[in-house]
Amino acid sequence: MAGGAYAALSGLRSRMEQLDRLAGDIANAKTAGYKSERVTTQAAERPDFDRVLQAAVDVTPATGYLDFRPGSMERTGRDLDFAIEGRGFFVVDTPNGPRYTRNGHLSIATDGTLVTADGHPLQAVAPQGTTDRTLKVDATSGPLSVAGDGTVSAGSQTMGRLRVVDFDDYSTLEREELGRFRAPASLTPEESSNAEVRSGLLEASNVSVVDRMVALTEVARGFEALQRGLNILHTELDGRAISELGRR
């Protein structure tokens, strides 16, 4: 394979991955607490290429990074919509372990547990002397409200306090579905001391649809250009070579 053809193919592959990530951002533009991802490409040196290729540069996706800038606060007026002002995440108990999110769109399970939209319980600060982090509310006691420190009340009765944690370094957090993040075992969450919880609000996705559409157009045009280049290499140049050599 000619080196130029390999470079074009690797460029196509990296742009396909970019298109997938951009499409994911656009699809989640309305997902509360969602954070966009920035990805570029880089050259990967392949010493073994000299044995099989004339010359080639392998283009691969560079390490991406998540943009953790906060999204705008959107007022919903719903008692069970919570937003965090400042740094921090709510903690969600899932079958795969704790997950962290800024999506505060919650509901109440049949047993009174405060849960996410897909039914996973949200962690509360465990009462002193216990390890129980379940937060259950009694909606019959009155309208729900939340204080800045995350204390949830129903009427005049305190139900518990939402657990809000933060990390020193966000760079190793891994994004999952529904605006959630997974922390590696080496990263320990700490109780957030300066975040404030607001009721009746949701933090919108920080995806700029206009920005993502511009990036999508640029990547798509690059993809088309590489396709044309491959077509020239495999059709016009090869055909010309056959034609010229056939005359000799």
C-alpha cells in the first residue's frame, strides 16, 4: 500500500471517531448536566512502516478532554429539579458503583426514595453514627424545598441532606450516559464545602449547538476531501500507470 493511501485511510478513521463524538454532543444538547468533549488529532510514529510502506504518517485521535464549564441555569419551577451552583456533583448509587452528575432531575420512588430519572437512588449525607446514605422523603408532609447546603425538607420536616462532592482533578473523570461520570479508584471524592443547591432549576448542557455544527461541517468536509484523495490515488493514478506502462 502506498504511504499516501495509508495516511488518507488513517485520517478517515480518525474523522469517523470525531464525527461520532460530535454527534453525541449534539444529541445531548438538551441533557441536563451534560458536558461536551473536545478532541483533535495527532500523528503516531510507526517505525515498522519502513518495512512495508514507502512513507506514511498514521493520524490518530488525540486524547480528548471534557469541558466542565457550567451550563446555564434553567428555571423549571419543579420541586424535584435541583441544580448545583459552584463546583461539585451529586452522587448516584448504581449497580456498577457510585457515579457523579450535575443532572438534578429527580423523582420519588414508591418507597419514598429520592431517585434519578432512571430509578437509581441519590446519596444523602449519612446521619452521624450511621452509614445509611439513602434519602427518603414524605411528600404528604408538605411541599418539598431544599436549602443551599442540600438539606431537603417536606413542609416543616427535614428529610435529609443531599450529598455533594468534588474532586481536585477532573481530567481523569470518564463520561457515561445521562450526563454521569465515573471516577477511577485513584481519585477520591471530597465533600464539597462551597457548592449551593437550588430547587426549581436545572443546569443545562454546556454544548453549543452552533459550535458543534461548525465543527461537524469542518470534519465532514475533511472526510470528503480524504475520500476524493483516495479516489485519485486508486483510480486516476493507478489507471494512468497501467495506461502508460501498457504502451511500453
